[in-house]
Amino acid sequence: MNVKKKIVKLLVGVLCLSTMVSFTGCSSASADKKSSNGSDLSNTLVYAGETADSINPIINEGSELAGIIFSGLMKYDVSGKPVIDLAESYTYDEGSLTYTFKLRKGVKWHDGQPLTAQDVVFTYDKLTKDTTLSASVLSNYTDITSVTAIDDNTVAITLSQFNAAMLDNFTIGIAPKHLLDGQDLTTASFNQAPVGTGRYKFVEWDKTGGTITLEKNADYYDKVPNIDRVVYKTVAVENTKALMLESGEADLAWLNANYAEKFRGKDGYQNVDFTTADYRAISVDNRTDFWIKNKDSVGVLNDAIDKESVVKSVLNNQGSSAYSPIQLNAFGGNTAADIYTFDLNKFAQEMQALGWTKGADGIYERNGERFHFTIQVRDYEEERIDIANIVSKQLKEAGVDMEIVLVTKFDWKSGYNGFLSGYAVEFDPDALYAQFTTAGSSNTMKYSNPVVDDLLTKARHEKDVAARKDLYGQFEVAFAKQPASVLIAYLDGNYVSISGLEGLNTDRVLGHHAVGVMWNIEDWTLNK
């Protein structure tokens, strides 16, 4: 081993020790294709992933691991459209507003038990009837009135009214009734030892070593994956992922744009760049006194931020400036909503119109209060810290004091005025309903706008595609005028892998933190 490799391995070891909270222990096994117990790792994919507390599709929306361990009635195809999965077919009766699903026969849970219609009923009853369940996806299922097992392989799901996104919502993973019946889904030990029907099955979660091990499901009802095992490393610190790739500790990782660029053209590696719907924003907490009094002054902040400079520096031009939470969605991109420009003179005029005047320290004041607010940023996310620092500097120069508070974990009870957020609407735009309607199940910042409520409610129940697109275009304008957040930039999904990993398909738009890369993992091959 050359001196450079030794130094890199030493750095990885030091970083592992310094990040014990979120990533404890690094294995050097992959470099020698042997694990510490002597097992062959030549067909084991080592993925430097995200931190994880649990794996459950109902409470962990957008989890990469849940996506390959569990299966839904439907799944998304390459274009992001829902197609059959556990269901071999379905019908929809407009008169009764009922979907009837015929399940595949012979599907087994990873523990060998048969999948039946009762598992589907159990899952959707949890989503619609369990008043103790807290999950961000619950608003997606409020139109369901009944779920009935016709027989062991047939399920009928009846709605109260037409829902344009219902087939998308049927992609949620089905949970096993025989293992979860009578349990609290949020605290069940199942969440650390999940049993699904998907392409890979759970083997072990080594909390000390920071690894989750999966093996391919040889009894999978569709195409069985080529790669035997997936070792998922729970890594928080961004530069640790890059060092793991460099030293042979990982085969694949999502990196921020500047780390990914260091591997571009480098022998033994390949950059795999995806389009994502992932954006970064300053989300304001409408529960806090500052924004209760000053919610009229959120949107104007856009005029004081040079978003293009953020894209060029922090994102290394791997992204674009943002004005709408669905501007990259097929139903979004209404340029009439792009109402702000980086213009400090315009910003000053708007602030004056809102009644703000600059104090002696150069910070705007109104009603005896400085324009000062705090935002949380997780201390291990370099890209978000860099974005926050640049934006804070720009706002300070314009007369607004945005204070950055570094936290290890977001704290929603300490009174911070917001956070540097990340969201994505990569599939049906009805995902906005849960996030931005007043009573939405993922509306954590308590945004409330009657116009937005009305438009998003109408859009989810509209049958005509063109009319839906028009409604979402109206939403974009209404949201821009009274935003829940100050959108900054969209990110590309910059993955880096060893050159021996093949089959990643970049045609699919990925989600938040570029989640969804494994959507076609059954087609991947590994040679190392």
C-alpha cells in the first residue's frame, strides 16, 4: 500500500473516532474484499448513506432502505409514474370511487409467512384509523373511507371523493400484520429489524459499527438482484463519505457538489449525476413570536439574496436558483411566480413600504424590534452550513440579521425561528398538500394560507390534467406572495461510485438528499 493510501486510511480512522455520535467504526474490509470474519465481499455493495434511527415505510417517508426492503401495491417506474407492484392488476370504479386490487399470489414476507389481503387492510387501517399514529404521510390518505379484504388476494379501497394522486399514494410499503398488530408503530422494535417483501431483506443492524446489512431476497416475486449484499454505512459527516470512497471503505455515496468534483475523471471512480427535485430554503417557524408579528416580511428577503452566487460557489454550478417548491415538477414551473430578483434597491423600497427603517447598527427595525431571527443548521451538513453562511452575510449587508445556530439534531421546542431546510416534490405535486395546507400532516412549521389551502384541495380532487396544472400554477403564485420559506437553490444529485459498479439509471428524478438512487438496484452489477 502506498503512502498516500496509508494517510487516507489514517484520516478515515480519525474521522470515525471524531464522529462517534452518528458514525462509529469504519471497516477496511472492502479494500481487501474480505470482512473481518472472512466472508467474501466481492459482490457486496458498501454504501455510505445517511444516518438512520428506524426503517419503516409508514413513519420514514423517503427512506432509501425502506424502498428496497418493502413493497407497495404500486411502485414508481423510470418516469416517476405509478405502476403495479404487489398488485398484479387493479380496477377503478368511478361510480363507487373504489379501487380493487388483485394481489400477486405466492408472495412471502422475508420471514417466510405469506402476504395476504389482511396485511394491506392492516397497513391502510393504520394510516386512516390509528389516532395515536404520528406520520408525515397521513394527509395523503384522508380520502379513504374503507379498506376491505374481499378474499386473501383481493382488496377493495373506497374513497369519499376522487383523488388524483391516489395511485401515487398506493406506493407506500405494506407492513406485516402478523408482526405489528397491536403495537405502536413509532416505537416497535420492528423498526430496527424490519421484515418486508422487497428485493432485499434485513440481516443485521450493528449500531456500534454503524452498519446495516441486507442480503438479496432469493424468493423475490420479480427480478432478483444481481448484487448479493448491501452494507449500508450510517454516515453523517460529508467529508467522511468522500474519504471512505477514496480509501476503498465505500463503493457508492451521494456527495455534495464540491466533494463529487474531486473524483471527476479520477481513475477507478465514476461520477453519476442525477436530476433531483431537492431544494434548499430558509423555512420559517410560524409558531414563534417573531414570525407571528412579521410574516408579511418573509417574501421580501428573496430580493436581498444573490441565489446565483450560491449555485456557483457552494453547488459548483451543479444546480439552479429556486423560486417555487415545484418549479422542476411537470405540474410546476409557472414563471409568473418568479416575482423576486436580487436587487438591493428594490429590497430597500419594499422594506420601507412594510414600515421597516434602519437602526444605528444598520439593521432594520419595526415597532421597536430589530429584524433578527435565528435558524438551525445541522453541524455535520457542510453544504447547508455554507449556504447559510453566504445567505447570512448577504442579508446582513442588506440590513437583516439572520443568526445561524449549529445543532446536532433539529430542536423544535427551543424557540428557534426556523431552519435551513431541504424538501423535494419529485412525484405528484399533491405532496404539497401535507406540507403546506393548514392542517397538513407534515406542516411542521405551521404555515397557514387560506388561498393555498383552497388551491391545493381543489388540485387533489381535479380530474382534468390541464386544469390541475393551472391550479398548481396558481398555487406557485400565491405561495410566492406569502411564502412558507425563502427558496434558495435546487441541487443536482451528485453520486460517486467505484468504476466497477454498473447499471445506475439516471433517467429518474430523485428526491430529497437524492433519495431513490436504488430504484432499479436489481439491474446493478458489481465488479471489484
